[in-house]
Amino acid sequence: MSYTPGLWLFNLSALILTVLITITWQRRNTSSGNAFLFLMFCALIWTLAFSLEIAAQSQELKVLFCKFQFIGITFLPIAWLYLILTYIGNTRPLWNWIVLSIIPATTTLIIWLIPRPNWFWSEPHLVYDIAPFLVMDYDYGFWFYFIHAPYSYLLLFAALYVLIRTIIKIHSIYRYQIIILGVALLLPVITDVFYVLGYSPIQYYNYTPAVFSISCLIIAWALFRYKFLDLLPMARNVVIENMEEGVIVLDLKDRIVDINPSACKITGIAASNIGQPITELSKEIIGSSLNNMINNNTSNIEIKIGSSIERVYDMRRSFIKDRLNQVQGSIVTIRDITEQHSLFKQIQGLAILDDLTGIFNRRYLFEIGQQEINRNKRRRGNIFSIIMMDIDNFKTINDTYGHAVGDQALITLTDRCKNCLRTYDIFGRLGGDEFAFILPDTTLEDAIIVARRVHDHIKQMYITTSQGKIPITASLGVISSQDIDYSDLTFERLLARADEVMFQGKKQGKNQVLSALQNSNFTMDR
């Protein structure tokens, strides 16, 4: 072994490849990182073995190191194709790569196991007079020229074709990356073609390993400039520029891979933010919402954006999987559902609200009442109370002054009662002139206080008609969940008991509050 002129070039190439492998090793868990490492290892095997071949001074050693070179050389085209297909998200099943590896594996077996002369080469020999150092003429045979070389170039040009086809379809943001890949692929291919055709600066001397290190440096620059190995433009074909829905494509680390104009408009994120984590952008809008979606393991949430005019959006996250069913990223879609949300609220209101008074209807009162019963049974210490209310002489008002005046009485009474309640108290109309209050976490004594407050507001109430002012009064019955045996406690039973207490108040003269407490009759001014 001895140093020969130009050996430093290949030693430097091997050093560059080693450094790149070390840097890329931390990305080995990503499919694109694995593909790049595979390419680097093949190139390193070729470069190191070629350096040793150059330094070797005997024919036997040069042939031995040449055999090692072809381990890397035969699988390099597959590594290139694997990297490019992985980069664009067109992951192929394992059996495809096994089939593609048949010829490289066969070539390697012929080189190592079949004695010379064989299909691959005849009798390699030293050449002394064409360079200031020993070079080898390996006397390649038909397998090299008609099977190995054409097959290798076929794979390389297939990879180049995929790049050209992709650059036509891909978003302009990614075209720089595709061009970088194309340049990195073409440099060693062109150099090797010239070598095979006999146009190398020094005959029998292949500069491709040194040029290959330049290609690797170009890819490495893309690695740090564009986060080349982490950002996959695999989902661009499903993102349509004029979609009304916002679409954000994320990689496995929740960095933005792609974003369409609608998403930019909705979120304020710019296309120049591609490559940055979503959680660092628009934290008050999308970042925190997406975090909630991920942390709570939900597939969709509803968000509201806007200060002056609020818009409601449905945000959904779905995962992107390759053909091997491995997750490669995710797509967040943001759809404006403001109109649907408004319509839903209206329908929901019609389902639970009384159409005349705007308070809760009978159906919703029973639903909330059952919830309180269930909560009471889960927690024995939980107490709630009910107030039943009925307008005194309401039929007479309707018959004397008409139903319009009766409706006005109901509306006015409702407005007065709402001012007497807490925000979480439930007030609804059972039907006709009957109303009910559900007071969570309220004892009978406190409920009586609320009933008296309501009564005080109602006794000051008048309805103005063409025939003068009509005073309105009401009778109220108060009962607590503790007033009924636990085993018999139902909302229907509780409501019926409150109705009985209220009816007793009417029998005693109307316009009063009566509770279920024995001998406790709170008669108000009539």
C-alpha cells in the first residue's frame, strides 16, 4: 500500500460521506432518513474500497478491493430510486425491492463466487504506461456491459423520470428541492457514463466516487436549508389550490409541510412558514386548538376565530399513511361552518325553547330534571329544589280580554322571573300558564327565599289594555328532593308533589308561596 497522486481526493470524499452519515444518523427513524443513510453507506463502501484499490500495489489486492467496491456500486441505483420514491411519498412494498435487488445480488455473487474468467470479467491486469501510478484494466465481460450497466442506468433514469414527472405536478415551493435532487443524481451518473464509455481523464480510472461526495454535499445542504429529509411533499396532489376548506399538511413532528391559500387566510399563517412547527404559529388560534386535539386524542374540534365578526370552523385531523400502512404525517382541514352552526343553534333552540316566552319548554325541563335526579342518586348529599308556579285566574284573563292579552301576560311574567334567578337555575314553561323552576344545589329553605323573591316581582306586575290595567298574581309551590323518599325519587313524582303544594296554596286563597314544610305557610300580600 502506498500513496498515489490524487488519492487525497477520494480520502476526502470518504471523510465527507462519514461525516454526513454521522449527522444523518439521528434521522434514522424516518423513512427518508433511512433512505439517505442507505445511499450514503453504498457510496462510502465504494469510495473506501476505491481508495484502497488505488493505494494497493499488487494485482491481487486491487482485484480484492474492486470486489468490495461492487457491493456498493451494484446497490447504489436501488438506493437512489428508494430515496426519491420515499421523498415523494410513493413508498413501495418490500417485495418490490427484493425483486429489484435480484440483478445486483446476482452480479455480486458472480464477482465473488464464480472463478475468473466469468460473465462479469475475464482476466484483470495491471496497466503501467497510462498514468504515473498503477491502474487496472478489469477486462469486463458481457454481464457488465449488457446487464449490470444497463440495469443500473435504467434504475437511475427511472429515478430521474420520477423527479421530472413530480416537478410538473408539485407545488412551486418544492421545485427547488426536486431540482436539487436532480442535480445531485445527474452528476455521478454523467461521470460514470463517461467512464464506462472510455472517456475518463485517466483511462481505467473512475472519478465517480469523488463526484458522488459532491452530490452528497448538495443533498446535505438541502437537508439543512429545506429540512429535505423531514418534509415530504407527499400530500400535495390532494391539496387543491382553490379549495374553500383550509388544508394544512403536517409531518410526524407537527411541522408544516404544506398549506393552501384558504388555510393561510383563515389562520394568518404564511406559505413562508413551511417547515416550522404548527404549535409555534398562531398559538392563540390553531396551535392551542391542535394541541388540544392531539392531547385529547380527538379527530375533530370546533373553533371560533374573529373579534368583530366571529366565524366558526370545524377542524379535523386525519393521518397520512403510505402503502405499507405506516403513518407519514397528517392533514388538518379547516371548514367554515358558521352558517351551519347558526342554523344548528336555531334548530336546537326550537327543540328546547318555548316558542312564545323563549324560556325552556316542557321537554327540556324533564330532561334537565332527570339529570338532577341522576346526579342526586350518584351523590346522596346533593340537594336540589323545584318551584311550581301558576298564574291566578288566567282563564278569566283569556276569556275577558282575549288570548293576545293572555300571551302578553305570559311574556311579561317570564321576563320578571328571569331577573330573580342565578345563571345556572333552570326556568321553563310546562304548558298553558304553568311554569317550573329547577334550582340545583339548593335546600328547601333557600328555594323558599327564591320563590318569595319571584312572588314579590310578580305582585307589582300589571298588563295595560284598552280597558285599563290588569293586575297579575301567581301561586307558587316549593319542594325539595329531600321531601320524597330516596327509593321513590323521580322527577315526575317530584314535579307532581310540587304541583300539589301549589294547588293547596290556591285553595287557601291564591297569590301566595307554599312549601312542603309541615305547618309552614308563607302567605303573601294579596
